[in-house]
Amino acid sequence: QQLGEGADLEEDHVEFLVQRFVDHGIVTVAERDILIAAAVFAGGCGDGAAPFVIQRDGGMMNISNLQPRSPSGDAGNPEAAIGGPNHITVIDQLLHGLADGHIADSEFLHQFRGPGESACETPEAPEKHKFRLFTGDRVLWIIVAALAVISVLVVYSSTAKMAYDAHTARSTAHFLRQQLLLLVGSLLIMVAVQKINCRIYNLLARPAYFLSVALTVAVYFIGATTNGAARWIPLGPFQFQPSEALKVATVLFLARQLAGRQSKIDKIRIVPTWKFWTWRSSPVQRKIWREGTRPILLPVVVSAMVIFPAHTSSAVLVCLASWVMMLIGRVRFGELMKLVGWGVAAIVVIMTLNLGRSETAEGRVSTWIHLWTKSQTEKPIEHLSDTERSMIAIYNGGILGEGAGQSAMRVEMIHPESDYAYAFFVEEYGFILAVLLLMLYLWVFFRGIEIFRRCGTAFPGLLVLGLALLITCQALLHIMVTVNLIPETGQTLPLISRGGSSMLFTMIAFGMILSVSRQNDEQSHDTPRSESIYEK
């Protein structure tokens, strides 16, 4: 109504105001041009603006009481509004809006449907969306395809060491077939996932989270142990790593919990006092637990605790992604700073009591510090750590690389196909292509931000940002290890490193992001006002 009544509003001013409605989730992107046309038609410039009403019924915007502006101020006279330079375009847009159900079926618009008004004929009803196999953000599809191709090249070349091991009795062709089967299977699952609407993800968030927690706990009793860590459940010829599922499920569940509380999230406290003996006796602390700690903070803490004994860096990754999601989800900043303090205290307690794999972590930190503080030039090659070998591989690669299949350090590194895939890629393909690969992962996050901005409601937006952050942060952790910026973590390079569980759930995460993007394009999201990201 303010747009319709605003006198002396030029068309670019109308576009600015309507864009603010879009930014605040009141109007969708698809409805933007319709509303601009209505505002310009009713009162876009000059005096004589006619007010109109915008209503939303079941997620659909309806415009009613729409009357044209007249140059003489005689609002409501259809003849006065006809003949202007934008008249045909505006009426055409409004008639399309009527056919699409954006505008109420009023007598005023019916008068432009008669014979002889060829420019203003009633548009045909919109065709139903044709089935497309690949939908959603096209840039993300290109990124996924590029990473998949790189994965085949890296795994095929890096597994040469394993193929020529007398104990394996397998050829490089075997590992290539295995990687191609994983890629094709994961891609099919991603295509299926991106066809599922966010409403289903919301419903599945809780059972998926609790099932993932249960499977991760079960690993410690029935799982296979490798390198001192129980991470896999044997499934015939395959091994399943539930912690990869739990990372995705935690983001999904946290997005659901934050989205359902957006109308009051800035008033909720999520961190209880350190005086744990008052948690039951104090009414204030009971309220904090009921409204914030149990629904929002506790799922993250449980996920980190069950992942931590076998994979410390994954637990840290889950905590980091969850903290950023809470920040974007408008949790009070003071509460987030308290979480940082609790996190530091937890690290001190873990290292003091030697919990989980803290001995391994402490040894890696000591090695990392030693590499930065002591000269390594006189060390024999058999005493080099994998991180040192990875830095040699990066040095060997130079600007253009040694060429595909020409890596010399792959036989020296323990896991060139997984933990040090990036260093291996630099050695064979060079610094320039390695920077482009890094840009692909950063691009995933920036595409996630773009999709988030178009969502309008909290659950799909937080889900997209959380998953994009999870993928990008894991890639950055892997890369920083290979150049010795941080101690060894064991994080794989998403979609490139050899590993079935990691590839599967990374593809599922991409599928969810593409699903949200597809629904943005179709404007088919549920739009409950209580879940608006901008609700105050």
C-alpha cells in the first residue's frame, strides 16, 4: 500500500523498495517484477497514486484492489492510464501475474482481455515444468563434474603404489574401476536427493540425526580398527564410516532446530552456567536448558563427543560449522562467545586428562612445531614425516607440474590417494591448476551464500550454508595440512580423495544444496513467517 500511495516515486525508486521486500523475505524473486509492474501502474510516478492490497494465502501472493493512476490525478479511470510508454509492458506483466495466480481475478484486468487488444491478450496458462534430470544451480553442477574428473585422475595415478604392492595382488585398473563405480553410484544418489523437497528433509532431520549417532557409537563396539582408531563398520566387501553421515545429519538437524525458533531466537540463551549443581534447582537455568541448551546446543555437543574418540579433527569441524550456523541463525553473540570459552576449557581438560586420541594429537602438534622451529635439511628421507614428503611433492610440481602419472613422491607417502591428495595433485599438475582447484572449493561456499540469499526462510538457507561450509572447511583443512600450516588431521579432500563414505555423503550434501537451489528457481519453498531469517 505504501508503494501504491507514494507520490513522486520514479520507477527506479519503486524497484529499490520492492527489492527491499525481496531481501527481507516478504516477496519472492519470481513475484518481484509483478509487484514492480503493479506499483508503477498504480502510482509509480507523479500524483494520483491508487492504493492496492497485497495478501498472502498459502504462500501465494495476491494483489487486489488494483487501479491505474491517471496523469490528472483521477485514479481509477482505466482510459487515463492507457497510452503511456510503459503501458503495454506493464499490463502484459500484470496479465501474466493474473494467469500465474499472483493477482486477484478482478474486473479491472478483465477489460484488457477483449478481442482487438493484441498486446494485452490473456496469456496462455503456464506450461507445467518439464522434467529435467539435472536441476538447480548450474555452476555447482559444473564444480561437481570438475571434481569428479580430477578424482579419477588422482586416484588412478596415486594408487600405483598400492597396485604394485605384492601383498595386494591388484592392478591400477582395479582401483580405477572401484573409483568409477563409487562416483557413478554417488552421482545417482545425488541426482535423486536433489529431487527431494526441503519439507522432506525437515521431516527426516530428527530420525537421520539419531540414527547417525547410534551408528557412530556402534562403531566402537562392532567396528573395524585401523591405525589405532575405530571408524568403520564392515559391510561385506565395503566399509561404512558413520561419522561422515553424522556430520551431514548434525547440520541438517541444527538447521531444523534453529529455523523453528527464529521468531524468538535473539531472546534465547543457550549456554548454561558453569555451576552445574544449579541446573536443576534454579528456574532460570531450567528455562535455559529447556529453550536453548537441549534443543540447539546439546545435539552439537553429542555429535562432537561421539566422533571425538576416533576422529578429533572431524569433531572440531562439526563444532566450527555449527558455530557459524548459529551465528547466521541469529543466536545471541554473547552466547556464541561463551561457547568459545567453553571450547577452550574443553580442550584444556582433554589434553590434561589424555582423553580420546589426545596422545596422537599431541604428537602431531609437537611434530608440526618441530618442523617450524628446527632445520630439516640434514634429515634422511626415511625419517621424513608425510607432511614433509607432501611439501617436497609440492616443490617438485613447480608451476606446471611433472605431468600425469609422473609423481615421484607417491611411493614415499603412506596415503597419497587420501590424506595427501592435494600435494599429489600439485606435483603432477602444477601450482596453477592447484590454485584453480582451491578456487573450486571456495566457489562452493560462495554459491552457497548466493543460494542462501534467495531462500527467504531459515531452514533451507541455514541448511545450504551449513553444508557448503562443511565441504569448504574440510577442503581447506586438508590443503593447510599439506603445506604445513596446521598439524596433520587426516581430513580427506572432498570428492577427490579415495574413500567411499566421504564421497557418498559429500554427494548427498551437494544434492541437498541443489535441491534448495531448484526450489528457489521454482519458488516452491514453504514460507512460514515464523521461520523468516529476518524476523525481528
